[in-house]
Amino acid sequence: MRPTPVLNASPSPALLAAAPHRLLFFVGAVNVLLAMTWWLLWLIDARWGVIGLPDGTPFGGWMHAFVMQYQLLPPFMFGFLMTTFPRWMGLPELSRWHYVPVGLGLFGGQLAVVGGLLSGQPVMVHVGVLMAVAGWTYGLVQLGRVLLAERRQKRGPTWHAWSCFAALTLGLLGLLLMAAFLHGAHPWTVVVAIKLGSFGLLLPVYATVAHRMFPFFAGNVVAGYRPWRPMWLLAALWALLLAHLGLTLAHRESVLWPVDTVLALGSAWVLWHWWPRGKAPGLLWVLFFGFAWLPVAFALYAVQSAILAAGGELVLGRGPAHALFIGFFGSLLVAMVTRVTQGHSGRPLAMPAAGWFAFALLQLVAVLRIVAEALADTYAWQVMAAAGWLLAFLPWVLRSLSIYLHPRADGRPG
């Protein structure tokens, strides 16, 4: 008997506990606006001094990088992985007691951190980081249980799951380093945490999920498509990212260009293999257009390193990082979360208008933020980029939050 479609149902917060993606995507979607609202206010104050945000909390640039990498994106990653880990391994789905504490820890953590930054209360920032550590650790334990269950049943190993688990473990290390800094450790711990967030946590998770899912998605909807995802790519990716991370932490940016050139050319080569050669829906195209920012970002990193090697200066500034953060991470956030949200809410696998708006405007925001490094009055241009982020995401976030608070459109559970 087919489930009865649900029409005009009232929103219910209790539904957030019905599936991992509901709660954790809800947490992430709230922070998409919350984190950038604080950063927009901080930038306005830094440029014009008209708001008067309180002092007494850690430097805004460091906290912006921390919040974006450890509090905005990870809830989406945990929501996705706590759904897919059991499915990848053919094991029972996780129950709400496996993922609700993760959502509570990450949500409480981000509220406390941003609240502390806005109110000038360092103790709130401390508490927020510790709450994030608790939620993150609990989530790692639950994902680890799934990996051990697979091993006990003599299945696998599922290397995509192990790759994501390794990245999340490095992310926990980054969280602990930030907590150590807040409790008196050397400021270098913050730098390590930020670099770990980029090249030890986010990039491995994003690239691993892309390697697993993008060819699979394309194979389902593009006639004659041949999925290509050799496992040696994951090993090569990890080796190159760890090389980039190690050289960066050793202050050897001038010799990064060989590694980053390989990453740029290699990711472009992978994209060429994955690119659909036939008719495909928009929800698939945004995945590959979003992925195209990865070779762009590493090309910029390579150019910057080569300029330094030739005796030049850091002329590109934070441009390469924002090609990665806004262009790659931001675009694929919209593309991937929209796909999961559509599919797991019983809706057609099609890109909604709010998704198109967010994705298209985000491309302009990424370009603006990269170019802002070379423009006079850079803080003013950064304000425009931050405002553009909020404008791009607002309709998408509101639509997504409504979906997570309502029953599936097809009447199915979850």
C-alpha cells in the first residue's frame, strides 16, 4: 500500500528528531545565517566603527575562520554521514539517541560562540567550543561503532567511510586546539586549528563524498554515463593535502607550488572524467560546476606560491582561500544539501528556485571576495561580499528549515 501524501501539515519541531539529516541540516542552516550575520557586523564595525561591538573576545578573523569551518559546515557533514554510513555498509540505520546529542552539542556550541562574540563574553565562547567538542566526540563514537560493526561482520572495509572518519578525527583535533588556545595555549594553536579545518577536515570530507556520490548520481540520470572513481584517487588526495598542510604549517609557502599545481591539474582531470556528456538535470550540473572551483582554488594557491618563490609578496592575499571556501565549499553546500533535502523529503529531484538563486548569487559573491583582495578599501568590498552571502542564502535557508519541520511530502517516515 502506497503512503498517502501529506498536504498542509503543521510544522512540528518534534520531526527534527525523525532522521539525522533533519536535525543536523537544521542546525547547519541556522548557522549559515547566524555566522555570517555576526561576521557582517564585525566587518562593518572594523571599517566604519558605527556599531561598537564589545571587545574582550578573540580576534574576529580567527573566529570567523573557526566558526565557518567548525560550526557552519560540520553539522551538514554529520547529518549526511550519519545517514549514509549505515547505508554504505548495509547496516541498520542509526536511532535518534545516536544523533540527537550530536545536534544538541553542535547547535548549543554555535549559539554560545556567536552569542559570546556579540556580547563580548569570552566565557560563552569557551563554553560553546567545549559544547562543540562534546557533540563532535559523541558523533565520532557513533560513526566509529558503525565502522566496527562492519568489521565484525567481515564486510568492507568501506574506504570512503574510513576517509571521512579520519577527516572528522582531525577536525576534533582542531577543535581541541582551539579549546586549548582559549584556555591559555600559544596562539599558534589557532593557526594549526584553522589550517587543519581546511586541509585536514573539510577538503577530505568534501572530496571523498564527491568521489563516492557524484559518479553514482550521474550514472542514474545520464544515458550511457560510465562512473569512474578509482580508489587510488583517495590515497593520492590525502597525500597531497597532507603535504600542503605540512608545508603551510612549516611556513614554506614558497615551495607549495609543485603540490598545489598537481592538486589543480589533478582535480581538473577528475572533473573532466566525471563531466556528463549528455542531457542532465540542473540538480546534477550544479554539483559539477561547484566542483570546478577546486582546480581554480588550487591554481590560485600555486600562483601565489610561485610569486613568493620568485621573491614577490602575498599579492593574492586570502583570495585562494575564499575561492575554496565560498566557491567550492559554499557552492557544493547548496548543491549537495539541496539534493539530499529534496530526496529525503519526498520531493522531486529537481533544483528549486531558491536553490538556483543561492547557487547563482554565490558564484558572484565568490568572485567579489577574491577580487576584493586587490581593491582599495578592501573592508568595504568584504562587507558587500558578506551581505551577498546572506542575500544568497536567506530564501534557501528559510525553505530548507520549513521542509525539516514538516512531514515528508510523500507520506513516508523519516
